[in-house]
Amino acid sequence: MSDPEDGNQQQTDSFKQNAEMFTKFWTDFANKMAVAGFAAAPGATPPDATRQVRGAMFKAMGEACDEFMRSPQFQEMMKQSLAHSIQFRKQLNEWLGQMQHEFQGTSRQDLDELMQVMKHLEHRMSDGFDRLSARLDALEKRPVKGAPRVTSPHIRSRGAPARARRRSKS
């Protein structure tokens, strides 16, 4: 079984190593920036010399930042940071949901679940209506002995009874 102090020692060593690498990065960056300050040509006019120094400084800064961002340590740190941010967001959402429930309110999660149930219900109803429509179409196509064939249910419900009522009144 490992000793907790060994784990703390490893974390301390890792922290020291990362701090040394970070310090080395910034020292190298400062050296490049200092060298860039002397990048102007001796015979250049002041505006040209300023542009040359600025260009050299930006180039040194870009190279240093590119080197730093491509380092495995930086990428691992960003990965951990993103994972912790996602975990924090989940915990915060859960906590806010609990607070909503404590105050007898509805939370975002409740509404999302309700919307999902409603969508499922809508799909089931739509599928049921499609099946009923197909069955009605099949029934309309079958001839009934002794009855006139009706091609659409709308003619029967709207047209015929209204005309029959008008004729009976006159």
C-alpha cells in the first residue's frame, strides 16, 4: 500500500518541475525580446528602425508563444482545465436544479425531460393517425353491398345533408 506522503512528494516534484519549465520559457522569451530590441539596422531612419524592432519583437513573441502552446505540458494543462470546467458546469447545473426544486420551482432539466416526453408523444400520435388514415383508405376502397360508393367523407358530411335540408324547407 502506498503512503500518502509519497503522493504528496510526487505532486511537489511535479509542481517544481513545471515551475522550472515555465520559468525557463519566460526567461527565453525575455532574452528573445531583448535581442529583438537591437534588431534595427544602424543606418535606418527612426521610423524604419521602429518598424524593424517591432517586427522582430512580434516574431520573437509569436515563436515563443507557439513553442509554449505546442508543449505537452501546456496541452495537458488545457485538457485538465477543460475537463474540470465541464465537471464544474455539470455540478453547477445539478446544484441549481436542486435549488429550483427546493423553492418548489421547475428546473431546466425538468423542462428538457418534459419536452422529450412531449416529442415522443407527438411522434406516437402522428404514427397512430397515419395508421388510422391508411385503414380508412383501405375501408373506402372496399365496396359495400347495396350502398352507394362514397369517394370522400367530406361530401357526405357537408354537401348532401345541407341540400336535403334546403329542399325540405322549400
